[in-house]
Amino acid sequence: MIADTQVPDLDVSHWFNTSVPLDLPKLRGRVVFIHAFQMLCPACVSHGLPQTQRVQRLFRDTDLQVIGLHTVFEHHAAMGPDALKAFIHEYRLTFPIGVDTASQDSPIPSTMQRYGMRGTPTTIIIGRDGTLRHHRFGIEDDLLVGAWLADALAEPLPETTAPNLEGCTSDGCAIPVTTAHSMETGTP
């Protein structure tokens, strides 16, 4: 994928560590950090997942959304949802983790194909405006990841077009005078 392009949504068959499914269009305005991994990937287990857990902890007071993406392209039978559930528990992973939807015609799962991932671990950073800021296969240095995330978080919120509502400005919406009067007097 090329930087500064709108990213496709995730195609996830099952979520862990979240009560609601996450989707990228609803996260617009927030920076998103995605760590694509497999349970049987040595670099993911020794470096990528611990790094993602640190990112979750260190940036918890920001509007960064951390997402793990379990994207299985080999050893499919050994890395099903039950095994992943046990893995998440044993490694005490706290960030939301989605299971990349299996492809019907390829061993490469759907989201992995959409993003043109070359393998795991893969790091993806999406800016507030929904565009790709970083996409790389392999181990990433903690200091670089922190710097990229700090830069992305420092970006201003994207401009949105608000509906033209009576009494509303860019500073907020005032209670209409008739409603405010009825609230004071208790009359409709």
C-alpha cells in the first residue's frame, strides 16, 4: 500500500478483548496502530506482541486505538479461535484482537490481502484522517514506533462538515430560547 491513501476496512471473523466489533470508518479522528501477527511466528511472540502491549499501556491516556490482527497464512489447523483464546489468556494480551477472515480461494486471509502484507509481524499506523501513515513487515524499533505514533497523535483532527443547524456554531449548539424558557418555567 502507498502512504496517504485511504485504508480498506478490516475483514474480521471474530473479536477478542472488546465487547463491540471495531471498524476503521468509525475510528476516523483517532490514530490506529495495528499489529498483524500469528501465534506461531517467533518474531511476533518475542518482539511484536510485547511491543504492542507496551504501546497499549504507554498510550492509554491518548486517543490511540491499538488493534491486534491474528492473520493466519500457514498452519491453519493449529491456530484456530480456541487456540488463540488460550494464547491471549496465557500472554495476558489486553488490546482488542480480531481474527482475519479466511479467504475462500487463497491461504492468505482477507485483510492481509487487502493491505498487501508480506508476512508477520506487520506494523500499520493509520492517521486521524483514515490514511495510511506507516506499513512495514518485520521487527520495528520501539523508539521509532513511539516517534511515529507521537507524530500521528500530534496531527490535528480532520475537518468535518457539520450539518447546518439553527443555533449551532463551531463553538457548540445553544438551547433555543423557547426551549430554555419552558425549562425555566416548567411549561411545554
